[in-house]
Amino acid sequence: MADSRKVGVLGGGQLGRMLIEAANRLNIQVNVLDAAASPAKQISAHEGHIEGSFKDAAAVKKLAQACDVVTVEIEHVDTHMLEEVAGEVAVEPSWKTLRTIKDKYAQKEYLKEHGVDVAESEDLEGKGVEGLKAVGERFGYPFMLKSKTEAYDGRGNFVVKTADDVDAAIKALGDRPLYAERWANFRMELAVMVVKTKDGVLTFPTVETVHEDSICKLTYAPPRNVSKATTERAQQLAKKAIGAFEGKGVFGHAPSPSTMPTSAPSSTSPSPSALRLREPSIMLNILGGKTPDSHIQVAHKAYASPNASIHLYGKGDARPGRKMGHITVTAPSLAEAEREIQPLVDFVDSQKGKPLGPRTGPTTEAPLVAVIMGSDSDLPVLKAGLQILEKLQVPFTVRITSAHRTPDWLREFSKKAADSELRVIIGAAGGAAHLPGMCASWTTLPVIGLPVKATHMDGWDSLVSMTQMPRGEPVATVGINNSTNAALLAVRILGATDLAVRERLRVWMEGNEKEVLRKDRELLDQGFEKYLKGMGKW
Amino acid sequence: MADSRKVGVLGGGQLGRMLIEAANRLNIQVNVLDAAASPAKQISAHEGHIEGSFKDAAAVKKLAQACDVVTVEIEHVDTHMLEEVAGEVAVEPSWKTLRTIKDKYAQKEYLKEHGVDVAESEDLEGKGVEGLKAVGERFGYPFMLKSKTEAYDGRGNFVVKTADDVDAAIKALGDRPLYAERWANFRMELAVMVVKTKDGVLTFPTVETVHEDSICKLTYAPPRNVSKATTERAQQLAKKAIGAFEGKGVFGHAPSPSTMPTSAPSSTSPSPSALRLREPSIMLNILGGKTPDSHIQVAHKAYASPNASIHLYGKGDARPGRKMGHITVTAPSLAEAEREIQPLVDFVDSQKGKPLGPRTGPTTEAPLVAVIMGSDSDLPVLKAGLQILEKLQVPFTVRITSAHRTPDWLREFSKKAADSELRVIIGAAGGAAHLPGMCASWTTLPVIGLPVKATHMDGWDSLVSMTQMPRGEPVATVGINNSTNAALLAVRILGATDLAVRERLRVWMEGNEKEVLRKDRELLDQGFEKYLKGMGKW
């Protein structure tokens, strides 16, 4: 036994199961309170488990007596019994935290008190139809009507679209403790896992979560088309929110905002100090479907996917919408992961009878190469290079930014470049061609200079403005007007680590070699006269 | 249940445990035949396990009756009972294969018959002292004396160094069935995991294994300083060897040669078609040590290692040398993984009382940048650049290869470059400077051209020989004699994907910025006269 202390967990669902998978590797005994053969218990064979409900006070007490520390996989537990046993056994996170977050309205008020920005909300308990109508006038429509407790995966929530919906809303949720939340117009949901230890608060990288029918369907790590500044802000917000609560543990927090203690997802490193994710990766939740084996079919389909890691939770009964497992695809780039997971997403959608129709996602592929030019007059010179990037399937973006006419925009672009997905910049300019050199001075990315032949000096001015950069800020200069080579250099730089890109380049080069060899044979066969005639040069 | 078929495994040690970890994720029931609470059983709670020995025929029969397919975690099993049950249940790999490989001499003969190169060996059963002496004369000393059966981790092996060792060898192993093997002078051991399915034979990437006291201590993925051609040859050899045997399964094969069916190491992708490893990574085996908790101490020390993944096997009694667990460190480069795992290796060595003394490994770091020059007269120009690479901790190699005096050597070097660890090439040349351009024509790697000022034309000749390459094969040209910028460009290219390198570059550039700002302040404070005097220019 690596550590003789025993951990007790209230709840043995999929989160408890993933917690135990990590604990097994460290040989730590985890005692689970839940029904017999619950998902977590299936992968943990010892006599210390307790059979019963994690909402049952006596069972919680029994568990606490057999453990050194007690935690939860879900917040819907008996916090009063946890309070009672907290004197004898460590309870993490604190029962106070669990009691606060069990009530979503209380949770929100608590976060607000601690300086965390949350959507505006109003207590509606006991206020009935009139209360709802008053909120509708104050917040405007639509607004969210939510149950304070026992709400998850969209259950206990109601979108009140107009005043006419109020009766239906009361009918749907009227027997619950309610509050209203102002409608938040959001572009996407970002989520951050937070770990609180005795030494401090640490965050995992920010991920993007995509919901369907109010249940998380896909998770993207890293988020699609989100700046590093935004992902860092999400981490800071999550850190502040979880920092406000008492107790240690792993917390799942989405700024939407719902807060729920949970175990680390299985794609994370099991090392407690390593808050990294295997990125880029995309996770697809496998839900119960129309037939009892719908979820098994999805798992079997994933066998064909070389980078897919399949997790099935060992839940018996596959009710529609029940979380039965997940599939994680990890690839060298998020775009590749998207390409690989798409057939699985399509399969899940076809199971639901959703028409595939025109593909909505992936919307855009993050560009790896930025092509910038001082003036749109450089664009015709760039044409051949842009076609090479397209041919070799390198995602790129083209922008106009002049070192002299838009120095601030060039500075802003260059300073932010290294924080984006960009890996190479091509700068085309003519004359006193400062563009790539200035860009290189503001970024750590490799900058390729394409000298464009301007009015005077036959391009020499542009060429030496790029090659003769001072020691410290190099510009990788190619031939005058040779945008093909600028693009191919970018491809080689990407190919230095991305072997798929390198292979496409190799095949392309091989094609060129064959083409020249073919011409040589033709010249030999025809003789130079006939060949020149064929060229129209005789 | 994802698949209602049940798998039976003979043996519930660490290999069985890792097999079950993978099976748990796919929700496949695995019935283990071994002692109660053996490592594999600890993470698999159901009623299907059999208590007993995997060498006991009755127990094997009982297991077979409760499963749809039977496999083994170790070859030292009762193959006669497996032969008997093979009619009623699938046995994979075949009992014939297991019977052959249980006897290492028979295994070797079998491989030889199937065209697989193995070390020369000779049967010594019943030949006594005289047989050994005869082999010593035929093979020369030293040679290996080996037990045909029940030999692993160096047990059952004896190095016969001289004719004087023969009596001691007979004393040590005389009661066993013996054979002799010609001494193999090997530089390193490479190992390949092989998967045989109904559709064919697949291999995992080749790894390097390092043994101490005849037990595997460290595993490097990829191997250190080994060409792609060699790792591929090892994969082909392993594929041929395992292809020669009947039956499906995951096989561990080291060309040393020992062949043993085993489960995939836990660092592999669980997807059955994805024969990839998480690379670069280094695995350190945790063995039982001097005190009962020596191995626990190693695991605790690894908590501080951000990229370490710890596996403890749940074995009760930690005898010295017993495999208790392993630690895998995965990092962006093998060199970083080496730096991170070294404190753990040092700790293990100190536990054993081994003096740390002068570090023997890591011997060399695979170069990421090759600096090539047409003549040693270019070396003084390169000095500043090489110092930059050293300062920013980029492993590099420097070679002399002239496009005109050693065209074949340049061609060979350039053609092989992309198959090595190299990611960037810097070519320095003067005059009709063909070196980087020819190199670029033979490789897909990015090539940086450093024009060196030669006798005439002030360097213009070198500069345009590089920039003006034809469309198709770009050379990333920097300023004349500016090796600093050539090196910094190589650093930027590596930093496009390696964020640690990028961060070192950022800090270095920040230092330069501060230095110029400091000078500006000094100039302002002193005035230009005094400043010029300080420079000795007034």
C-alpha cells in the first residue's frame, strides 16, 4: 500500500470511477458509498466499500468511520451528516462548501459576495406567478427560471421566452425552490478544472464545452479560435471562484456558471502537480440512445479510429441521455482531431435521426501561417505562394499591415502572434522593406521575408533590407518575388515537427523531380530542335 | 457490458493488472486465475475470478470453462491443460507457441528454422563439465550458460568468463536443463512490442531498454541516438519473429533475444489499432529495495515531478529486486525527460548505496540543429552563432561538407537528415555558395543559408547564391557573416512548436532590450561627450 490512509467517496458513478482509476495507479484504497456494483466499485475489489445511498445519513456515518478522509463525486449529498462527522474525519471539500453549492442560488450569492462576476439573479421562492412576471419586466425576456437544487443536465431549468410562458414555467418547476437569472448572450462556454491543495489553487488548461439538449456533447482542448488572453482570463476567474470556497479537492467550474466538485477527467496526467491536459484533443460524450446498445455501437465504431481512447463506465441500464462513456481523440493538431472525431459525431447524430445536411463545424481551422504584406499591390506576387499553401493543406491567413502606414497595427499583430496558433509569419514588402524585420523584432516566431521588386533597383533594395537585419532579429529571406519559396519555407518549418506536413512536401517534391525527368526524356527522344518548336521558340 | 465475451488470464501480476486497466475502460470482463487479491484482481471486482495457481491444471480448466477466450500474462504456465481445453475455448496465443517459448533453447531453434537471426547456441543437456569445456573451446570465452526454462531477470543465467569458471557454473545451474550461447557484443538493447490480430502483425515503436543487475531499469522511447533505419529494422525483426508463432495477442520481444507474451505497457494508447507510444518518454522501473518502503519512497519523490506518471502494482511484500511499480516521464523532448527523471534515478541509486560520482548518462543529446560549412575557414564566422545555440540550450552538431569537394558526402548527409532527430540545418558558405541550396534540394527540412564573405565582391556573391534559389527549394537566407542571426532563426524555428525553447528566446530578447534601454539612460545621464570618451572615441 503506497499510502495506508483510506479515502471515502460519496457516490460511485463515472466520476468516482475515474477517481478510482487514478487511485489504483497510486495503490490508494478508496471506499465507495453507493449501490453494489456501481461503476466505481467495479474496478476496486476490497472489503471497505459501503452499500447504500450517499443521501442516507447512517451510511455516510458508517463510511466516515472506515476512512481517514471523505470526499464526494457529486454535491447532492447529506451535508448535515458530513458536518457531524467532520470532527472525527477530514471532509474535503468542506461540508460548508457543499451545502452552499448544493443550492445554486446560494452559490451565486456567495460568489458575488466574494467578488466573482456572475449573471444577475433574483430569488423567487414563494413569489409565484407574480414574482415571475415582475422579474420578466425587470430582466426582460427571455430569462432563465431555475431550481435552486437538484438541477443538472438542463433538468430543473426553464427558458421563459415571453410573459405567456410564465404559467407553463410554474407548471413545470412550481413545486421547487426557484430563482431567476438574467439571460446571458454567450458565444461559447469555456470550462476550467481547478485543484485546491494545502499549498494553493491550481488550474488545468481551459477547454471549450459544446452542449446539445443541455448535456455536454463535445469538449475541445484547447478551445477553438480563442486567444490565450481569454483562456487565461477563464483560468483566473475559475481560480478566484474556487479560491472563495473552503476545502481541498478537484473542482469542475464553468463560468456559465455552474460549480461542481468532480474528479479530474481521465485524459489528465495522474501526477498531482502536473496540471496539464493531453492537447490538442476532443472529447465526445457517449449517451444512452434509442436502443439499449446505441452507446456500444458508438464505442465499436471508435475502434477504427487510430487516436481514439474509449472509456465505458460500466453502467447497467442505458436510458436515453444517460452518460454511458466518452471517447477522447488526441492528435497533433486540433484540426486533425476534428477530422478524426467527425465520423463518430456523425454516427451519433444519425442514431438520433438528426439530418447531417451541410456540415456546420469545424467552422474554421486555426491558421498556422500568417502572410502579411505592406500593400495590396504585393498580393499578385503572393498568389503563387498562397496556392502552394493551399495545395499542401496548410491553414493560413492573409493580412495587410504596413510598417510605415500602420505601425501600431503591425506592432499589435506581431506582439499577439506568438500567443495564437500561428507558427510562422511570411512578410512581403518592397523598397525600404521594413515589414518582416519590424515583425521579427516584436515576436519570437520565425519570420520569412519575401522581397518584392519595387519601382527602382530591381528588388535589391527589398532584398538587403531583409537579409541585413542586425544581430538579434533574423529574417529568413528568400529570392526576389519568389513567393513559392517563401511558402515552401513555411511548409518546411511546420514539417520540422509535423510529419504529416513533411510527408506532403516530400510527395510534392517527388512530383517535381519526376516532371523534370519526364522533360529530360522527352528532350532526348525529340531532339532539341523539335523540343524548341514545341515550346514555340524555334 | 460492451462485449459480453469473457476473457480469462493465467496470472494476475503487474502485466495482468495493466491488461485489466485497459479492459476496464472498454468494460470487458476479465477473469483472473491467481492467488486472492493479486495485483490484477485488486482492480477488478466481480465473481468470475478463480483462486489458485496458473501452473495448476485443474484451476486452468476451471478458468477455461468460465471464459470465451483464454490468454496468459506469463509463459510459465501449464500448456498441457491449455492444449486440452483448446477444443472448447479459444486459447491465444496458441498453447504450441507457449510450449515452444517456455523452453528458451527450443524457442531459439524455432526462430532459426523460421529464418530469424539469433545468437549461436548449443544444447548442453546431459553433457556436464566436458560439454561446457567443449563449448568454451568452440565459442571462446566469455560465453553464456543458460537454463532452458524458468529463467528471467538474469536468474538461470551464468557468464562463463574462463575455463576456470566451468565448475562454478555447473554448481550454480547444474540441476537445470542447460544450453550455451555465444557471447554477443552489443551496444544497446532495443525492444519492440508486437500485436498479432486476426488481420495481421503490428508493431509499437522501438524502445531502448537499459538493464542493471539483469533487470530492466530504464526504457527510452524513442531510443537514444539510434537512426530511424535501425529502429525500423528492429521492428521488422520483431515482426518476423512473432509472425513465426501461432496465435493472437500482444508480444514483448527484445532481440537480445527473449520472447514473452505480455500486455501492452500502460503508456500506450488503449485503441487497438493505434500502435503508438506517448513519446518522447522514459520509464523507470521501481524495484523493492533495502527497506520494506524503499519503493514507496521513490513513488513519493516522483510526486514532485510534473510530467511523471506513477504506477504502483499493489504487490504486498517488497523483496529486494521485485518489480513494485514504474514511473513514466513524458516530455516535449527526450533530453527534457532525461533531465526530469535524473533525480529519481539518482534517488534509486542512492538507496542502493551506489556512488553518484561523475554522471555516465545521458551520454549525448540528439542534435536538433546541424551546422554544416563548406570549409573549416568558415568556422570563425560561425563562432558567435554556435555560442548562441549553446546559450539557448539547443543541441547541435557541426560538420564540414563541401558541395564541390565532397558532393557525395553532402548528398548522403542531406538525404539522411530528415530521418534523424534533426529539425533544422544551417549551411554556411562563401563565393558560389551552393552548400545550403544543394542541401535543400536533398531534404525536406528547413535549411538556413549563412552567406560568408569570401575574397571578392564583399559577400554579394554568397548572398545571392542563396536567396536566388529556383522555385521549389528555398534557402532561408540571413545577413552576410551574421551567424548570430542564422542561429537565432534556427531557435525560432524550433520555438515554433517547442514552447520551452521559445520562452528561453523571449527571455534572451528581453535581456537585449533592457541592455539597450540601460545604455540609453546612461547616454542621457552622461551626455554624448562623456559617453564617447567612455567608448574611447573622443
